[in-house]
Amino acid sequence: MNRTILDIHILQTVPPSNLNRDDTGTPKSATYGGVRRSRVSSQAWKRATREAFGELLDSSELGIRTKKVVEVLAERVMELDSSLPPAAAQALAAETITTATGSKVAVPGRKSKQDAEDAAPAESTYLMFLSNRQYGALAAMTVEGGKGGDLQALKDFFKVKENKSRAKQLVLTEHSVDIALFGRMVADSTDLNVDAAAQVAHALSVHAVEVESDYYTAVDDKNTDAETGAGMIGTIDFNSATLYRYAALDVNRLQENLGAGHDDARPVEPTRRAVAAFLEGFITSLPTGKINTFGNQTLPAAVIVKVRSRRPVSYVAAFEEPVALSKGGGFLKGSCKRLARFVPDLEASFGLSGGPEGWVLRVGEETEDLSELGRTVNLPELLVEVGDAVAARLAPEPSENGGPDGGSSGAAPESGA
């Protein structure tokens, strides 16, 4: 059966900015097509997308990625049993986390004597990604097994094979949208890993870019007329660019991740909501590096969304030869012309033309050449129409007796997001 894969292609102009800097404070870059390009890492834009989910989804649909898993679970335990002191709740939470995830937890080393004297919950040795619903279920099980804060009772509770298996199963069910999209790695228990449904490419400028430096000074407000000179001086590196951004979403894998561990038929609606949230979050989000310094608050000039049935396809090769500056200045119009020529040629050559749906969201005359690559829509229309298309493709097919056959999940491609 056909799979459902979404390709999201974006052109976005960014004025002087430092969205994503390296260890020296310089905007990240990469060589492509033999020239130096501006680059924004995939991790930076995935983080920005996850941050956007806070306004797009209910907190119950999201996860928490932290080393402080014991502290988070202990807080949930105390919400269920307010009689427990923090130290007892933390001890119970540590035991549950160890049992459910197979990960070791330990109190982190302290930098001072005062730190050592302060009570501190144990932490995992690496960032752990659990959903809010998983925390809630684990907290309920902790209270069930460790009645009244009895740590030994909880240990005995988990010695029962069925209880230990149930604890592990809780971490395999009720995945949050962000875990389903971006995956989860549990180093100590690989069976708890979740393969990502989304791939996000490093954003690259479509043209060669040079890094510039801003020399700044700051005046001390309390200086007198006799005290000349700046209170602080420094430099900030920046660049400006027209970026090509790309992401691919394996909708079948997303549905599997959201429904993992459930015996009943997987409903389409949670997947539709997750797809819409990812689309809006990825399209409208912006990494916040030096955002207060540069105020580079732009939105994309063009978005192309394509539905694929076999594998994702990036259009980055259209820009392997850097786009030249147009006569009137700017790279956007030339980028759109390049895509308008490249995409039909690519899709015709590989038998992709005349396939599933495509949509184009664009702003301004410079992007007019893209109008033939899909149905022109605004953002609200895009979210609704892509959601409807996804729901229609995932809907269970009627069996011979008229009942559902369970729908299609298909094999999922590798996803390294």
C-alpha cells in the first residue's frame, strides 16, 4: 500500500542576524556547491518547532526532555499524595524511573559544601524524553506500589514480574506529539527507543554569504563628564541570507508512534492534529539566537508542500549552483525562478509528476513563478487541506463485510531526525 510522506520546502529571507552560532560566536556555515553558505542547524530549527508547540497543542500532548526526570516524577507523585515529603517522593520516583527505563540515576556532584548539604534529587546521566501522560501514569503506579512513601514496599512491588512489565509498558505507550515526531533514544534500554517520524535538514542559503562584524559600545549611565570612553566594547558577528529550508514527515510512522502500545484501532484525528502542529510550527518558528540584538522577525516568502507515496525528495540540488544577485538586488526572485524550472524537470524525470497533491503558500510578486507547483493557499487553508488529505489517506479501507480493515500503516523509511 502507498505510504504518506510530506515534503515541506521553504524559502525565507533573513536580514542581519545570528540565528545559530558556533563555539566562537560566529554564525554557522557550510560549503555547498563550492561556496560558503549560511547554515542554521537542523537541531536549532527542531528546537524552535518544539517551542512553538506550546501554543499549538495542549500540554498533555507534549513531552519533557530533561536529566531531572526524578524531580519531575516526584512532583507528580506529590500531586497524587500530598502527605509525602519531597525526599520520600524523590526516593520513590528514582526507583520507578530505574525500573521503567532501565536507566541509572544518581545525585549529581556538588561544586561547594553548601551545595552538598542541600537535598537534591537524583538525575539521569543523559537527557531523557518522556511525555506528560507517561509521567502521570508512572506517578500513579508509584503511589500504588509505594503506599505511604514506603520505598521497600515499592521495591517489592516491582519484583513482581507483571508490575515491572507494566512499568516498562507505560513508557512505550501514550507518546507525546514531540516524541512521535522527533524520536527518543534511551541508551540503557534500546527497546524503549522511538524512531523519529520527522527529518529536518540544515537550512542553507541559496547564495554565497560573507560574515560581517558589528562593533558596539555601551555607555555607563553613571559616568561623569570627566569620565570619557565606553563602559563596554565588543563585536558581534552576523550575516544575512535567503535560506532554503526542508523537512520531511513520514505520516505513517507518526501514526504508529502516536498509537504504539494500543490494541484498538488507531484513530486518525491525533495524527491529523500532529501533522497540522508540525506544519505550522516548522513554517512559522524561528531560532532565537541573538533575536533581541537583531530583531530578525521574518516569516517565509514561499512554502511548497508535497505529498509523496514512496520516499522524501529535497529540492536543495536546485541551489547547488549559487543563485546570482538579481539586477535590482535580492536573491528571492532568482530562487523562485530556479525552483520553478527545477521541480517540474526533476519530477518528470523520475515519474513524480501528476502524482498526489501539492500546495503553494507564497507572498509577493517575486514568488509568482512558483504558482504552477501546486494549489495556491494561505496558511489556514494549507493546514486544513493537508490535514484532510492525510486523514483521507490514512482512513481504514472498508472490508468485504463493510467493516474497517485496520487501515494502512506501510513500512516507514529511515528517519534520522
